Amino acid sequence: MNVPVPPPRPVDLSVTLGSLTLANPVMPASGCFGPELGDLIALDRLGALVTKTIFYDSRSGNPAHRLAETPGGMLNSVGIPSPGMAGFRSSVLPRYTSFDSPVIVSVGGLSQHEYWDVIDNLDDQPIAAFELNVSCPNLEKGGLEIGTDPREVEEVTRGAVQRTRRPIFVKLTPNVTRIDEIAKAAEAGGAAAVTVANTFVGMQIDIERRTAILGNTIGGVSGPAIKPMALYLVYTVAQAVGIPVIGCGGICSTSDALEFLMAGAAAIQVGTATFGRPETMIQIIDQLPEAFAAHNETTAAHFTGSLVAAA
Amino acid sequence: MTDVLSAPSTTSNPVLAAARVIQNRNIGDRYWQLVLEAPTVAERSKPGQFVMLSATRPGELDPVLPRPMALYDWDSTSGHVEIIYGVVGRGTHHLSTFHPGEELRTMGPVGQGFDLGPAAGTRLLVVGRGIGTCSLMAAAADAALQGAHVTTVESAREPRSLFAAEKYASKGISDVHTVTDAEGTSDPDQLAQTLRGHLAHHPPTLILTCGSSRLASLCMQLADEWNARLQVSVEAHMACGLGYCHGCSSGRRSSGLEGPLVCHDGPVFEYDPTTHGYTTMGTHTRTPQQ
């Protein structure tokens, strides 16, 4: 007697971040992505595209060297060069919006008002969401990063939310004592989601020359080396806030992505891995349905925060 | 100087490929010869371009960053691509452990290569130091094939560090000069005198250089003296190889403008004798390469 095999349950990869629904939870991390990759991978398949951080004015980056390799990771002090609003609108953004995936614009500022000016300027554009990169020095407050002060984060988020109907995500810096408090501040300011996290501050020294390898002396560490720390921050923030968390930090594979989802992320960003393997995001998207099925889950939402407490 | 809105590259047409290692062997000093089966790269490459090479086996996380590697030689018939690399750090040491039959991941060819112009009447001088000689080989070979007279200088630390003579000979280039630190022949002033004497009656119309800022300064002097065009290939730490990460640029905060990207606007830049600086290839009107 033949036992009928039940058809496989369809897997739904879509995720919801505030008012934005993405076809799948996989997107690039800001700065580690550009439309140039469209020559190599199918960008229309990504859950979203995320731009490099844009500032209102044109600015250069840091002096060379801007990159160094570390065990299991890399250091960068690119310094976020920016073409300014006019260049971004005319030459950069159209290259992103030419693809079908929703475009998330990463916004930087050297003051709270600069973030808001960027949003005002771009609100007429076909953008899905804004991600505030709060790892920028606030020149009005002695250069301290906006993202290290809960009050600053709440204010900059609230001002952004007031200026646009699009969802505001806040990308948190890991270089703080209590990231949960910063995340709560973003939530209180009206953020639709928080991205956890950015690079960890680090440095490397050339012992022969007795000089820092990076032209800027210090930089941000990224790559697989930071994955356990980033995962812990996602786990911490996901328990502290009610808004979705976008996990980011050293994700190189589908199993890494699953760890972040289980820790509480609703979506994930891939950064450094794309440099060595530009197809990483596509591979994760391809493998997620089978990975979900193997864990008896049919939706990404069911996976999020499904970590089982140790007995 | 360019701003950060680099024009989309017109000469790069990169592909992702898993390239089989055909050969990977030490050829003297710290230099290794790597031959890969990479048919699309072999088909699309132009002199002066490079590939991003990821030296990780499946499951390996290190090294995280791919390495930019100059394309030394290629053959579109066999689909083989030849790279010479120096073992200088963890990444290149790991690369040297790959055996024939294993696969390396490549992204390329990328970058703006040399612009040789019409071969007729061209007298080419190529001046390379160490691993920098690699990016010059294909340009020298192409020029020689098209009938240009080619003079080459290979500079290195010591005689066992020289690797290009045989390849130059196989490309029909016989006016080959080698200088080394060990023999006391590589000093730029001394080399300048040698070249002035050797080329006085038929000075070059085009100079290409790579691998040493001191030799680039020397080539600048000679280009001014001889009214020759000069193109320099620049090395830099890179991550993306395509222009989106801006890791290979050098910033100038005061100007508010981003410097050129070595990966996308270079690696080859053209000397501008009016400013004594370098500009992005193709920003001056010139006869296109035939």
C-alpha cells in the first residue's frame, strides 16, 4: 500500500520591517555594496539594496591606507566619501533604482540637521526606507558619535520620522556600553527597525615602521571575526525592543544567517563576505527555503527569535 | 583628481569564475608562477588589467579579502592565464599552498589598462621593479607583436629575484636590461644615465612603469626630456575591485573631492607633463588603441 507523500509546505521568505515588506530577509550592508555588482549577481533577487552612506555635502574619504586584513576579518577606514545630494540624485541613486529590489538609502550627518536635510532632499525619490548611520561624529557635540548617546539617537530618529512617511531604520554602533539602551532610544524616536550592528573600532600596527597601518590610525573591524559579538548584540537588542532587528556582522553563509534569525533578527545584512564571494547573498537566498524546511519552519517570521533557552 | 562619481567603466567586463590551478610553483626568491584555467578571463583581458583572486578553499574563512593580481600573460586558445605573485604575507603564503587541480575564485578582468596607441612609429620603454614587472609584460608583448620597438628594464633586489627575461624573449623582445640592488646597478640616477646613453638616438615615444615610486620619478624625468607619454600602473590594498568600496582611494579632505580609485579609474594612470601629476586614462584626447 502506497502511503501518499504530503506535498512540501511552501516556504515564505518574506519579512516585514515596519511598513516595508521584503521578498526575502537578505540585503547588503551599507558600504559593502554597489550597483557595480549587477554585472556579477542578480541584484533583483535581493530582499533590498542598501546604498553607501550619503551626506548632504560632497566629501572625500580618509588618506591611504584605508584597508587592512586581520585574522578572520578586515579593518577599514574608508571615511565615507560622498558625492553630496546633487551627485547622488543624478548619478548614484538612479543606478540603484534601476533594479527591482527596494532601495534603502543609508543616511549620514555631522549634525542632527544634516540627517534631516538629506531625508528632506530625497523624499521625492523612489526609495523604500532610510537607514540612519549614527556612527558619525557629531561636530556640534565635540565630535562624539551620535550613536553613543541615547538622547541624540532618539532626537535624530524622531526628526527623521517627522520628515518622511517612509520607514526609518537606525544602524547602531557596537562601540557602546549598553546597546540595548541605544536601541530603546531609537524605538522611542519612532524607528521602524534597528540594524545591529556596525563595525567594531580597531587598529593594526606595522611594527617595523612603528606606524598604524591605516592612514586614519583607527578603523572598523568587520568580517567573520566579529560574528559572535554581533550575534550577542542582536540577541540583546531583540529582547530589549519590540521593533524588528536587522542582524549584521560577519555573516558569510546560510548557517550564519540562521544563527542571526534565531537570535532575534528579522532580516540580515551581508557585508565583508561579498568582497571575497560576491555571490554570497544569492547563495543564502537560494539555500534558505531548504534550510527552513530542514528546521520544520515555513516562514522567516517563525524563525526569528526561535532560540531555545538552555535547560 | 576625479570626484566620487566615477564614470561606469567602459573597458571592464568582469566575470566570477572558479579557475582550476594548472601550475603553482616557486620561480626564484619569493616569486611564484600561477597558471589558471580561466577561459573567459583569457578572452577578455587587456594589457594592464588585473583579477581579484580569492585564495580560500570551501569552508575556509581566511584570508577574508581577495587579492588584486596583475595578469602577466594569457592565451585565449588554451584559456590559460598566468600570474606571478610574491609571497609577502599570510594571504599570498596561503595562495602558495594551492595545488594543480584545486580551484581558486577569480573576479575579473577589471581595471583600466595601458593605452598603447597606434604601434606604427612607437618606441616603447617599459621599466618594472619586482612584482611590478608583471603588469607591464602583456603591454610590452602586444606592442612588440604590432611592430613597435620595445626596450625593457627589470629591476630587482638580487639576480635570483629576476624572472621576466625568458618571457620577454618568448615575446620577441630582445632589448632587455636587468639591474639589481645586489650588483649595485639599480640606483635610479645610474639607470637614468644608462638609458640616456642607450636610447639617445632613438628616444622612446611611450614609457610604461610599475613597481617603484623612485623609478616612476625617474620615468617622469625621462618623459619630460624625451617628450614621451608616460603611463604608470599603481598598486593598492583593495577589497571590492569594482569601485564600490572606495578602499583603494586616497582621500583629500580639504578638497571635498574623493581621489581616484586605483581599481576602477586605474590601476594605470597617465602622466600629465603640464601639471607633473597623474590623470585618469582616457581623460585626454588621443588616438584610440587600434
